[in-house]
Amino acid sequence: MIHDLAEKLFIDGDWRRGEGERIPVENPATGEVLGHIAAATPAEIDAAVAAARKAFRIWSRLAPAERAKALRRLGDAITTEADAMARTMTQEQGKPLNEARGEILKLAEACHFYAEEAVRIHGEIVPNTTTDIDSLVVREPIGVVGAITPWNYPAELIGWKLCGALAAGCTIVIKPAELTPFTALAIARMAEKAKIPAGVVNVLTGPGAKVGQALVEHPGVDKIAFTGSSAVGLRIQQSCPTIKRLSLELGGNCPLIVTASADLDAAVKGAVRRSFRNMGQICIAINRIYVARPIAAEFVKRLCEAADKLVIANGIDKPDADVGAMASAEPLAKTKEHLADALAKGAKLVAGGGAPRGEAFARGHFFRPTVVSDCTHAMKVMTEETFGPLVGVMAFDGLDEAIELANDTPYGLASYVYAKDMDEIRYLSGRLDYGNVAVNNVDAGIMNAPYGGRKQSGVGYEHGREGMLEYLNFKHVRIRYDEPKGR
Ligand code: ADP
């Protein structure tokens, strides 16, 4: 699949051989070059936006049921090709094959979910002060969407934007991360296979600072839907030269609170999954854990045992491994930096702490799931997003202290609680200043409920009905009627 997609751009339904600079894409588990992408040139960017504008005129006026059918076809095509697409993802991103396959199937689920939502774009009739007037509130698609996406979930993070936008009647130009372009191009291939009309879906590859920024600045793009770092999100907001709708899903620094009433086994299971899945490269990863003091030592012991048991492997060789390679040298370096900072400031290393040994790991970006205890908020592991397989633990004495520590961050994406006492659950969930609070589970995002951050974690929502509303404008049509003559 990668071989076919290398150096290609998908513009106006055509596979073009890109004219720009070639950029290598590596397999992070082996260091091998998988292929090259072409950085889209200004002319190619203009062509993609022009194609999306042209297609918008037709796509936005299609009956919603037709858009729903197209999305269903897209979901079906993706399901059929799930194995090949997963392989592409694992090769460029590093996550184990089974996990990549699961992500592809969730992309298909997004297509099917928004196929159903497409036919439910309802309006409202609003009462006026006199009875001769009707106020209709109708919803209309915004226009051309520029979707800029990161490498940690190369399919799903495109899918939520693509499916919400297409269901609403928008068209889209996708700029995937430089590390994971082939999954995005594979999605374009599925759009082609599903006979989505030319120009509705376009994919441009290349560096964010050039190609992504060009979409942000392009007068033909009506909305930017971005997932990535807070720094780049802020830059996008500040550098928009014209008014554009923005949705920004940015960094997190997500806490887990484990109270004395918690089911300890469940809490450990949840903590290990959400701290280390995808090597911690998740914006809703648990970065920091606050445990009630009486159970803290036992919790840490069990967490370390569970972390040590996780199987690390090249995700192609061992599809059911728990974790694979990290996506690149950069998040690995940050993980090491946060670990060194914590240890220098008095944290105890209680699990992991280095690369796994063996020839299989010699050339990839591997690191063992790592736990540090006795942490404080002087340490980066507790106050900055690590985006790697490292979690810090500290004990707390009262719920108010736990809440204060959990909210002591500029971020507000997701938070987690393990507790059995209903009063504690209510008290904590009401006071955690986060867009998502998961209690006694660690799956903060599900397809049919809104998912989004607050504070420096961003604006706007994905998933659910709300995820489609992000691609719609309201229009108020106010009509005054006369009594029919001669009635
Ligand atoms: P991450 O490293 O978590 O993927 P980034 O914010 O660096 O986060 O990248 C997310 C996406 O934003 C990528 O597709 C990247 O190419 C793109 N990007 C980076 N810089 C810019 C920029 N200045 N303008 C627009 N997009 C950008």
C-alpha cells in the first residue's frame, strides 16, 4: 500500500505525483525508510482548495440522505481494507498491529455514526412577538475545511473531522502529520473507492509550518480543524489572517485520582492502560496519579507489577503486543528529559526507566513503561504533558487537596477518578475542571458523546452530535406574512 501512495497527493479526485521536495518517512521500530512524501507546493495547495470550493457547491446541496449513503460506503470500504490499512499505520507509527486495526475499525465506526447524523440536521421555528412572523433557524455547512492532524492516532483524528465535515455538507483538505502521511493517503484511497465525488476529500502532505500554515492563511479555507500541540494550536489561532472558524484539540496533562474507597485492582488496571497505551502518546493519557495516602504504597506496588508485565515489541512482528515503538526520537527524548528531571528532584524510580534490551530493540524508539513515585509539583512529569510512557505518582490526604492538585494546570482535557463512594464521585466529578471526566473507567472519549478540552486544551468538540455542529453555521430566516387577500 505504501509503495503505491509514496510521493502522491490526492487533489480533485486525482492522484498527482507531487512536485515538491521529497521527505522520507521512517518505520520507528526499525529506522528503515518506508518511502517518501512530496511536500505540497503553493500551486498544489491552491489546486486542492479550489477543488474543495468547487465541490462544495454540489456536495452542500446534495440531499442529506445521499451524503449519508456516501459515508456508509466509505465506512464499508475502510472495514474491508482494515488489515492493509492497519499494516500501513503500524509501519509508520509504531503501534501494535491489533491496536492499529482497532483504530481503523473505529474510523469506520465514525463514518457510520456520522452517516446517521447526516440526516438529522434539524432546524427550529422560534416564536416572535407577533403572530404574522415565522423565525426559522436553519443550519448550513460552513464551507471548505482545512484539517490538520497529528501522528498519534493517524486515522481516528482525521476521521472525526472528515466524517463530521462531510455529514454537514462541507468539503475538506486534509494535511496529515509528516510522520504518518500514508494512513491519510490510504483514507483518500478509500474515499475514491467509495465514489465520494471528486474534490470533496483532498489530501496534501508536507511540513506543518509550510503546508499546514498555508491552509491556515488561505482565503479559500473557511474553517480549520486542528489536533496537535498547544504551541501549534496557539500559533494557528494567532496567525489566522482572516476570520475563520476554529476547532482546536490540543495538549492535556491528565490526572487520575484514586480514593481510599476505590476498587484497587480496577484502578491499577485502568491506570496502566491509560498511562501506557500507545506508549503514552495520547492527549488523554494519564500523566499523573494522586492516590489516597493509606492505599498509596499498595497501589504503587501493584501498578509497577502491571507495568513490568506489559509486552513491548515491534508491532508488525507481534500484533498483540501491549506496546510498540514510540513514533519518533522526539517524544522519546522528552520522556527521558521528564524522567531525569523527576529523579533529580527526589522522585523514586519504581518501574521501567530505560530501553528494553535485545537486538530487536536496537534501532527503534523503544522505552519501557516507567513509573516514578514520591512526586511533587516541582517536577515536569506532574505539570507538563510528557507524551510518553512515563507516569508520576503522589499521595494525597484529603479530597480537596486532590482536586487542587488535579486542577493545578493550564490544561483541561480529561481527568480520571477511581472511587466506589457515590458522595466522593459526585464531589470530584463536579469540581474537576476538565472537558471529560471518566469515573471507574479510562475511556473518556466515545463516539456518541462530545469530546473536547477547555483552558489551554482547546476549543470545540469532536464526536457526537456536537462534533457535526462544529461544521455548521446557523442562519436565522425571519419571514413576515400577510393575511391572504380575499380569504
Ligand atoms: P504533534 O507533534 O503532537 O503531532 P504538532 O502540533 O507539532 O503536534 O503537529 C500537529 C500537526 O500540525 C501536524 O500535521 C503538523 O505538521 C502541523 N503543524 C505544525 N506546525 C504547524 C503550523 N505552524 N501551522 C499549521 N500546522 C502546523
